[in-house]
Amino acid sequence: MFRPLSIFIGTRYTRAKRRNRFVSFISMTSMIGLALGVLAMIVVLSVMNGFQREMSNRILGMVPHATVVGVKPIDDWRPVAEAAMKNPEVTAAVPFTEMEGMLSYKGSMQPIQISGVDPALEGQVSIVTRHIVQGRMEDLKPGEFGVVLGDITARRFRLGVGDKITLIVPEASTAPGGITPRLQRLNVVGIFKVGAELDGSMGLIHVEDAAAMQRWAPNQVQSVRLAVKDLYAAPKVSAEVVAGLGDAYRADDWTHTQGSLFSAMKMEKTMIGLLLLMIVAVAAFNIIATLIMVVNDKGADIAILRTIGATPRQIMAIFMVQGTVIGIVGTLIGGVLGVIAALNVSALVGWMERVSGQHIFSSDVYFVSNLPSELQGGDVLLICTAGFVLSFLATLYPAYRAAKIQPAHALRYS
């Protein structure tokens, strides 16, 4: 089978081990270092993807994807919901009222965001119904002023189902300050735990109770909450829905309340990726030292090749082939092992917890009780491409030095 001279000699140098075992050892360590760097990048980025997925599912499963907010209280939310459902991206539309206040219990206080919901419809737009750990969502009945609190809030106040707590909400008035506090006694009918900060900052009441606290009619609501197919299309979808309803409504979406969190998570992934890329770069540029030693070791061979007619370009290609082979093999090994590790890291951590008897991710401390991992093909392709490119760039300088060797000088001092 025909092979170009540069490829034939370059691959032969990669396999040769008899003349200088130290050079072969350095070549092998460069390959192993590159493989470990690629493996580490794939595993770490997959774990970060898993954490981002968990946070997205939990936080964005609780907060509204988008809302159609009335400039004034909406008297009948159903026509608005019907108009929203005509958009193919909208999967559900339910009544929703939101307000902020303070919870007070035995002298302790904390801020709270209260959402007025319809318990019968809330499951269409929220995951909260699947995360009730005490009580029932159906116990939110109009007129009884029941509340479903998060687990963190319940533990902070040491509350359980059946306890009573006071909600303080601001109310506009003609008093000199313009705002007076209004107190409402609430009955705890349920506790949810989704494993996110919302467990300590959100509470749910019946939408008619929220209207009563706002001094509205029982059928009035603040907005219509939408669930959409593509979370990142929520701003566009809500704007389209509002455009068809007129000036009496405005659009809002999750990017206004949670956008900074997910932007920070994306930036964190980018920065960690760049830091890990430095590990790959160090391993790749070890190829420079390897090839320089190979060039010094093969000086006489280079001189003979030049004497029998090899061009400087062919000499340069020989060592570029050798370094590139080291980079390709190391990157491929690291890529395969990284994919295997990323797919099994959750099971591995679970096995370590069972063997050691210690919980690495305790649910009492962390928002997740296991190590999530989500392998993305785009990340693997990007990491492997970076490994290939860095390995190739590392071959240029040693190969250039080899091409500049003068045959007479090399044979004289060999």
C-alpha cells in the first residue's frame, strides 16, 4: 500500500522504542496527559450540564415561564387564556396572582413571595404538585386562607400542617406614609420541597384568597400564567400573545426574575471550561518538548534523508505527523474514557456512597441528593477539536527546527 514518505517515517518514529527509551517515555506521558485533560474536561462539563439541568427543571418548573399581566385586575381570565392557547408554543394557561409580603411567627419574620393559584389547574404549569411532602395541594380552598409553604421556610419557623402564621402585606392608603401594613392569618395546609432556593422564598395560596387580600372581586386575577414548549422562546411567545390582546396587557417572563441566575451559571461553565482547557494545553505543549528531543536524537537520520533528496518540507512534515499522531491518539483515548465516565459518574458516586456509608451530597445540605450528569455531543466535539488543534500547533516549532538542520553540520557532530 502506497504511503507518502512523511507519513511512513513519522508513524515509524512514533512506534520506535529501541534507541532512546527516555524519548519514548516522554512521548507516552504527553499522550497520557492529553488523554487525562480531555477526560477531565468532558466529565466536569457534563456534571455542570447536569446541575444546570436540575436547576432549570426545579426553578423554572416553579416560576412562571411567561405571564400576561393586566394593567388593571383581569375580570375574566378565560378569554385571555383562550387567546394565548391559540399560539402553538403555549401548552397551558391558568389564572395567577402574585404579591410580596412578610411572614411573622412568634417574633420571627422573613420575606415571602406569595402566589395565588388555582389548585385544580396548577399542575399544568408547575411541578409543585409533585413535590408536596406534607399535606395536599387540594386543601387550598377559597375563603379558608390556607397556604402551602416551602420546606426551608417550614423548618426555619418549625411549622407543620395545621399551624397558623401571619402574613403582612403592604396596602396603599391615604395615611401620611401612603402605605399601611395589612395582616392576614394563614393556615398551613401543605409543605413542598423542590430542592432550590424557592423552598425558602415562595408560598402558595388560593387565587380567590389572593383577590380578597387585594380587595378585588373573587373572580379577578392579576395575570394569566403561561407554560411554553421552549423556555428560551418565552419572551417572544409572551410578546406575541400580548400583541394580539391590546394595550390593556403587558408581557413578563422568567428572564426578568431568574435570567441573572442562569446567565451566571452559563458564565461559570464557560470559565471552568477555559481553566480546564489550560490542562489540555499544557499536555498538548508537552509534545513540543517531546519532538525537540526527537529532533536532537534523529539529527543524523535527518541529515541522511536530506542527502538522498528529502526536501525541508518533507522533513517538517515527518515531525508534524509524529506529533499529530500523539495528539490524535491521546485525544481519542481521553474522549472515549471521558464519555464512558460522564455516562456512569452518577452510578459511580452512588456506589461510593453505599460502600463508604457516607452521603457525598446530603439532601439536608445540597439542593440535589445525587451527582447529576448530562453528556452533550457538542461539548465532546468542541473538547476533542480543541485537543486536535492544540496538538497540531505544538508540532510546528519542532518540525520547523528539524527542517532547518544542515546535513553537513548534523553528520559532523553526530
